[in-house]
Amino acid sequence: MMEQAAIIAVFIGLALLFFLLFQLQQRMNTLREQLDKLGAGNLLLEKNQERMEQLLREEIGRNREEMNATARQGREELSNSFKTFSDSLSARMAEMGNLQQYQLEGFSQQMAHLTQSNEQKLEQMRGTIEERVRELQKENAQKLDQMRTVVDEKLHATLEQRLGESFKLVSERLEQVHKGLGEMQALASGVGDLKKVLSNVKSRGTWGEVQLGNILEDILAPEQYGSNVAVKKGVERVEFAVKLPGPDKEGSPLWLPIDAKFPLEDYHRLLEAYDGADLAAIEQAGKNLENRIKAQAKEICSKYIEPPATTDFAIMFLPTEGLYAEVLRRPGLFENLRQDYRITVAGPTTLAALLNSLSMGFRTLAIQKRSGEVWAILGAVKSEFGKFGAVLEKTRKKLQEASNSIEEAARRSRVMERKLKDVEELPEKQANELLSAEGFGEEIAAGSDG
């Protein structure tokens, strides 16, 4: 806004200047015409011309002074306009600053009030929660004591039985160990046979599968894994696969494929190169081993990884720790297998640790699934305890009534004995005959039944 006012003032000054110059030009043209007409005049005319020139110079001077005055006045008006605008802007800015300060103070007070209110509510909630937690802890302690009593009773009988079975099992195992010591000689001779077996590719693959199967059998339950699982439509079947809980509601399993590989020739060539300290042979044998591992990983990826029936990765099992360590030692090989082929390499120890972790996860999941059943059983037991208490109360009342009746009968019997103290007793046989003849025994029996 200030720049526009300045530009307008400059334009006005230039317009006035051009107007004055135009008037001056017209006057000069008029004077030149008169001078041309009087050019042939006498000296008087020359004097008049000089006077006219003097007048012209004076007129030009006056015009210059008027233009300077007009420009100075324009500058003063422009300066006053700038000053007025600046003062107005400063006042407006100060007013806005005061308004913002007032709003900030109000917002700060509101925030302080909300903070205090929230702290009070949180303190109330904390007290309520702590009281509820204490009640729950007390109830849980009582329930745990009851459960501990029941469990201790059952465990006592179970432990006695299990200890007897364990001692028997230990005795049998010791006998088996004794027999095994005698078989060590045969085992030593079988090492040579094992070396011959490992020299055959098919037998070596079978040995890796057997070792993988033994690890799975030792750690997981039979229903937690499968063998020769068809993960794709066709004839391709993976050697072993761990059964994970499926993501769908139908409970379909999610398979984790595990395939055993044993590139023994390439590994032996690398070991021989290490023994010979031949750098070129070591590098070449290492590359060959890497290529073989990558080819086998690619094969596993193309055959056995099929989401959502399987996980988006598979495990390559290497039967020896030395071969597994060599794969880990190759720079970037482990990461490339995982990124390019979605294959995780595992040795016997690593696979056992992984399966143990999965087993613990299975147990945790089973406990979570059965926790609802446990609470339902405890609720039913609690309901039955309430009914049992009511039955006990009724039984107590009946027993109390029977006890009162017996005491009343005993009191009456004592009164009758006192009354009949002076009466001579008859022999038992005669008394029975007399009472039977009179029907007195039946009346007494009927009275007691009533």
C-alpha cells in the first residue's frame, strides 16, 4: 500500500513537470514567432528583444522554482503518508500482540485447570484400581490356596507312582547303557561304513534327512510337524515342515518348510585347500561352495515356498556344524540367501534352538487356549460348592431336629423309669408274651413311627 502511494505521488509530480514544460515550450514558440516578425526592426526592437529574453529567463526561473516547490511539497506529503501508515501499522501490531497475549494467558489458565482436573481424576482412578487390585490379589490368593491344596493331594499320589516308574526306568536304562558299552566296538567299525555311505550322494541326502527327522522328533510333538508335506499342487513334497497355527478361522495349518542339504564334495575340496594353504584353490573352492549353496537355496525357494499355504521363507538344514560355520564365514552369503531366495540356513545347534523356541511358543499358545476352560471349570466348582453348602445346612437342621427328638425320648424314658421304679420286673419271656397278647408292642412301634 505504501509503495503504491509513492508511485502515484511520483506520477503526479512528473505530470505537473511535463505540463509546465509544455506551457514553457508554447511561450517560447510564441516569442520566437514575434522575434522573427520583428527581426527586421530597429535597435528598439533589439532592446525589446533583450527585455523579452530577460523576461523569458525570469519566467523560466520562476517556473523552475515552482517546479521545485511542487516536488518538495510532493515529497513532504509522501513522507507524511509513510509516517501515518507506519504509525497505524505499529498501533495495529501492538493491538494484535496484546490480543494474542490475552488469548495465550486464557489458554494457559485453561490448560492449568485441565491439568489439575486430570491429575485429580487420575488420582481417583489410581486409588480405585489399587483397591481393586488388592481385592483381586486377595481373591486370587484364596483361590490359589484352594487349588494348591487340591493339586498337592493329587501330586502326592502321582509323584509316588511316577517315582516308582522313574526308578524302574533308570534301572532299565542303566542296563541298556551296560549293553551299549559292549556295542562300542561295533560302533567303531561302523564309522568306516558311515564314511562309505557319505561318499554316495543319495545316501548322504538320506543321512541328512534322518538327522533332521531325529532333531524334530526329539524337540517337537508328532502333531507339530509333518514329513513329505505337499505344499504345492503337484508332485513336489518337502522333506519336513513345521505346523504353525493358521491365520484363517478354519484352523488350516501354516507350514514352515525345512529341507536338508549336504554339499559334501565342495566342502571337502575347500578343507583340502585349507590344509594345502593354496590361496587360489581356497578361493575357487569357496566360490564353488557358494554357488552350490545358492543353487540349492534357489531350488528350495522355487519348490517349497508357496504363501499362504507356507511361510514366506524356508529353512535349509546343513547336517554338520563345520559346514554351517563355513557358510556363515563367507562374506554376505547368509544375507544374500535370505534376501534373494528367502532361505534361512541352520545347523544342528541353530535348528534345535529355533525348534525349542517354536515349542515354547506352542506351549504358550496351548496354555492361552486352555485358560478359558480352566476358569470355566473353576466357576462350575464354585457353583457346586455353593449348592453343597446349602445341602449341608439342610442336613445340619435335620440332624439337629433328630437330636432334639432323641433327647426328648430319653427324658420321657427317664420319667417312666422313675415312675416304674417300685414295680417288680417280669422275666423277659413273660414280658414279651404279655405285650404281644395285649398289642402294646405294635402301639409303641406305631407311636415311634409317628
